[in-house]
Amino acid sequence: MSLSRRALAGLLVAPALLPGLSRAQAWPARPVRIVVPFPPGGTTDVVARLVAARMGERLGQSLVIENRAGAGGTVGSAVVAQSPPDGYTLLVSNVASQGVGPSLYRNLPYNAVTDFTHIGVIAEIPSVLIVNVDRPIRTLAEFIEAARRDPGGIRVASPGNGSSSHIKQVLLNQLAGIQTTHVPYRGSGPALNDVMGNQIEAMITTLQEAGRNPRVRLLAVTSAERMARWPEVPTFRELGYDIVASTWFGLSGPARLPDAIADRLSAELLATLAEPGIAQRLEELGSATRPLTRAQFAAFVAEEVARWAPIVRASGAQPD
């Protein structure tokens, strides 16, 4: 039985009209690059490698981590925003480059909301205010009292100007009516080392980085409720300061990523996060589970941009 001329023309034209569908159906045909916009060894890198290994198995292709650090995560984010939307370059989006960065950098080379296809949240790790154990400060009330007694006398480290750690300290200063001295470092590792070494008084960092470190004392955590693994640490909210904020990490791709690819990534991410081994490891890092859909995550990013803008402006922070 022969094909009609019209049917034959349709078969020839259809692939040309639907290149995105053809690519999506074949995806992934080679390894996928995941850009981590911070150096190796930090929380962003740890979370990315944990999830990438299992997602790669589920997808049948390796997810290769590429660290592209610089400018508070905005360098690596710009790389992904400017990449082809073919599913082979993804980003570990985060509160620094997608939440704080849009208000911190005047000439940011991307729009945190519209220049990405936001796929889902990987982890949300609360932050915690820490002091060296040798300091005579045992509670948040004592920290605030010390700051009021000696305005600017308490030095608070951060991974850099305008980092989420810095901005959270600015928020605490505003709510408590105190003044501290911000000491920016190039990365959380050196900052934490100086707090542990008692060379600087305090820092707001992630629970993953502070953890059970015997050289630091945890004063208050930014989660809505006390953490199961750290039940002795009160929340800022229960102590009268409405600071509920997480250091979040997500999976995003360039804008205009085909829906078939984005939906597959979303489904595999959610399935990976639900696996007992992955869920337990993330819980050990202090992460709360937040299984958002693509639309919910995109809305969340937009809310974060709006939320942090006035606090960044009030901080007067300038990029390093």
C-alpha cells in the first residue's frame, strides 16, 4: 500500500517542525554537566554531588559536576543562563546567586526568575548563629546584650559581602536593634576556622558546617521549629526574633528548556530525594524535605528575590 503525496509530505516536514520534541525524546544521549557556582568542598558542592550520583543512575547518564566559583555564585549562574537549553547544562541554583544576588549586583548578567527553567529544590539547610566555646556568651540573649553594651565590638564573620550569612546577620541587627562589625572572608571555610580558633567572635553559618563541632556553641537556628538532630538549640522565632530562613539549593536549567526534559528532571529529582539513603543523608546535613513542583519552585525563587531586596539595600553591602 503506497502513501499519499500529502501523507508523505507530512512525514518529511514533521521532524523539521518539532526539533525540540526530537531532542527531548533522545535526551540524555551523553553526560549532563551540572554547574556548582561555588568551590569544591562547601555545602553547595556536597549537596550537588550527593544527589547527582543517584540521579545519573536513574537517567542512565553521568551527571558531571563542574565548579565555576566567583562573585557569590553569579559567575557559574551566568554560564548556565547563557547555555543552550538542550538539557546538557544545569545549575545548582541557590539563595546567594538567585535570591540575594539580584539586589546585590547592579549589572547582574541574568534575571534570576526569567532566565532559568527552575526544576526543583534539592535541599534547605537552616543557618545557625555560632560563637567560640571559650567566649562568655551562652545564649542569644547574652549575645544581644554584649552587642548592646559594646556597639560594634562583636565581630561577625561571613563568607563574603552580601552573602546570605551576612544578610541574615543584618536582619538580626535590625530586629534586635544592635550593631555588630561585619568581617567578610573569601569563603565559609576560612571564616569558620577563625571562629573555631577564637580569633573572631561569631558567625552565622549552615547547620551542615557548624554541626557537632566542639569548638563552637550554637545559639539559635533559623528554622521554623527546633531541629530533630539539634533539639537543644532554640529557634530565633521562639526567642522573639522572626528570622525563618534557609540556605536553599535547587536544580535549574537555562530558560526555554523543553518541557519534556524539565518534567523528566523534576520527576527524577523528586524520586531521588525520596530514596531512604538520600533522605537520611540530607537529614544528617540538617536539611528539611521540600518536594516542590516546577511551578512552585519558580514562584519560590521570585518570592526570595522580593524578600531579600529590602534587607540587602538596608545592609549597604557591596560585592567583594
